[in-house]
Amino acid sequence: MSLETELAKFWEWANMTSETYNKERGLGDWEIEYPGWDELYKAIDKALEQLNKEFNHDLAQHLVYALAIDNESGTVLQKVDEKLENKLRFVKKAINSDQPQARWQAAELLGNTEVEDREKLLVNLINRDKDKYVIRRALMSLDKVNHTKAAEFAKGFVKDPDPFMKLVVKEIIKKKV
């Protein structure tokens, strides 16, 4: 029961691949209907144990995909937060991935966990990510880490056409520290 094997079962069930997931996933929370989550979570636990022993880029990439597809329940994010001893390399892999569902969760993790250079990583996400949801989550996490800096960045999004971005920006700017 490897993570790669369990993910292959998910992709087969979903009738897509990790490469087509972002374009074909649509909206909603259909991933939670997958009947093999228990096995997938067990494989994730083993993967985290292995990553604690020795970092493996391929295994970490599989974990990024698992994080992405578990975007509704947050169970993988919680497991990473609780069990992964050195989160920095994994977080970098997640925020540089092609999976926005993993990138926003990495931003969430950075807002809640002490990770080296987390402020810089969040700023990089805000500056370079194209996905509005990822940017919003990175702004909210930066607000937890450094409100003053988050407020500075938020001002750059005041006129953003995305109504949800405007809500986040308004909340950050009006907040008193």
C-alpha cells in the first residue's frame, strides 16, 4: 500500500490524472465521495513517516497531490501539520506545484505553523500566484504572521474585480493590531 498506488486508484476512480485534475475537477466537493479514503490516509501516514526519515522528492510530490485532492476535508493538511517534522521542503514543493488546491493549503499551513522563511514564502505566493483563491489564503495567512505587511499587500488589491478578494482586503486593512 504505497501512496503512489493509492493515488493511482483515486485517479482511476476520478477518470483523470494529476496533470488533468486542475482543468477537469470543476467545482464542488466530489472528491469526498471517493470510497478509498481510509486506504489513502493510511498510505499518507506511511509516507509522512518515510519523509521524516529521509526526504524524497517523488514521495513529497505524491503527498502534494494527496493534499490537493483532499482540499475539502483538510485531513491531509492536518496530518502534515501534526506529523511532518521538517515542513519547509514539503511546503516549498507544494507552493511551487501546479496544484492550486495544494498551494492554498500550504499558505494555510504557513499561517498556522512556524516554518523557516514563512513570511517570505507567503509574500512570494501573493506576488506570483495567478489563482485568486491562493492569493486570498496567502494574504489571510500573512495577516496572522505579520499584520502590517499583510495590510501593505492588501492595499494593492483594493480595486481587484474579485468580490471575495475585496472582502479579504477590507478585513485585513480595517483590522487594528
